[in-house]
Amino acid sequence: MTPQEMESRIVRYGDLKPCRTAFIDAHTPGSDQKENFTIIGGGVSESPDQHVHIKETPGFNIGAAGQPPKCRNSLHSHTTAEVFFVLKGRWRFFWGRWGSAGEVVLEEGDIFNIPTGIFRGFENIGTDYGMIMAILGGDDAGGGVTWAPQVIEDAADHGLVLGENGVLYDTKKGQVLPDGIKPMPLLTDEQLQAFPEPGNEAVVRDYVARYWDMTALSAKTPCRVIGEAGLLKDKPGFEVEFLTRGSIPETSYSLASHEILMVVRGHWKLSWPGGEKTLAPGDTAAVPPGLEHSLVPSMSGEASLYRVMNTDDPAGPTWVV
């Protein structure tokens, strides 16, 4: 693999291209300043304007959400995994039919494997523009997003209509639903009964891992974060590990699986027989299966990253131990 070929498999933080019309709440006050990024795979964007950096998926999708202070993402649900880690800022995650069943605040480096089948939302409660990185289960990210009924109703009041085909139509721009396409139906009261309302004690303990705890656990070997034997036990079609300076392999290695490297802190040198590249915080690198390579911090100081690898487990509901 040449350096040019490897560069095509790296999405630089500074090169990320946002979409500001990705979801149905793009015009709703309080949510109208958020930006969506699809890094690997098409994600769950509802807009044809969404830019996809790397279209080939390794069995899961990688994305990101960027928001200024006090901006929030509206309540929605997924049928496959939705995992977030905080790259920049301070974020509040909340869940439940009305967003009042529970909440947790995450700091930089913290990770949240949000259980499938519950309505969830998040907001930037920091003082500057924030960024959270996402891992979505499945090549098609579970087929999209299910919105809480009030989100669809609020959006219609501000000119956005979601078709039953999963595409957004902006009536402020004169767009109308095509012939034969009806608006996305609202969930019925009976359907809403199937969405759980777990409290903090049922979610935070089993689905949240903190940066400094993982840093301590990865002092000598990679910390298994998400997986059958991970801190957060799940089988979402991928595994997540956390690496620091002390837990990187001492020699070059190759994996039979895809390996996605997502840098949290510090700069890392990725080397292989054909060359080397330096990865900075926020960069995402897709290392192909079978490539012999090595990974090492390129300068002194704190260094950490997440490593995501595909498995043979099918993408689907959160695994129950």
C-alpha cells in the first residue's frame, strides 16, 4: 500500500465536511445549528446533501456530530448500536419518551453504548463548539432513525416533512412529497408502549465507561471496552478497545478484521512496509485486514485512541448478558 492509498483511507478532522440539513429537526429552534458528519458509510442521514467521506463499510458506520453550546439533538431511536465518545466538550445525554427517564453527563474521552430500543437525545452543555464521534451498527446503520412523535410534529411546524421513504422535504424551499409518497406516520400509543423507560441505575452502570478509568486499565494491555468480554458487554457486530502509550503492541502486527483507529489525544505514527502517516486527535484511519503495521505515539505526552474491529456477530438489539 502506497502512502497515497493509505491517505485515501484516512479522514482528517480538519477535512470533515458537515451537513446542516441531515435530520428532521434541522429547522427546529434549539436544534437548528447542529452539524452531522458521515466518515465511513452512509450513516443515518435523511438528506441527499450529506457528504460521505469513505463509502466502503466494514460492517459498521463511523460518524460524528458537532454542535455549539446549548444545541441539542432531538429524541430518536435505533434498532442497532449507537455508540458515542466525546472528542471535544461536555455533553448531556438523556433518554425516554419525553427525555426525562434518565440522563448522564460525559466528558472528553468518555464513551456511551446507548441501549437499542430507547428514545435518546443529547446536547452540548459546554462553553465552546463540541464534537462527539459515533459508531453505528450494521452496514446500513440499522435502516435509519425512528423519531419521537413530537419531533416530527415540531419539524412540520418549521417547514420540514419526512417522507415514508426516509427522505426529508423542505417546504420552505418549495419541495413537496413525490406522488405516491406519504408522510412518515407517527408512532401510535400502542407502539410507544414498546419503548422502555430505564432509569439512570439501569443505564449508567452497564453502558458508560469513563476516560480515566480506561486509561488506568490500559496501562499495560489494551482495555476491552465493548465486546462479549468488555467493560460494556455487548455483541453489536464490532468490538471497541482503548489504547494508550503503555498498551500498544511492541512489534508490528496484522489483523484478520478491519481496524478503525480513532485518535482521542496525542499524535500517533502509523507505519507499514509502504510508508508511514501521522494521526492527530479527531482523525479516523481505516486499516485494511491483513496489512502488517505498527502504531506508536509520535511525541511525548498523553496519547490515547479507540480501536474498532468488526466481528461475525450480526448487528441488532443490544446484547443482554
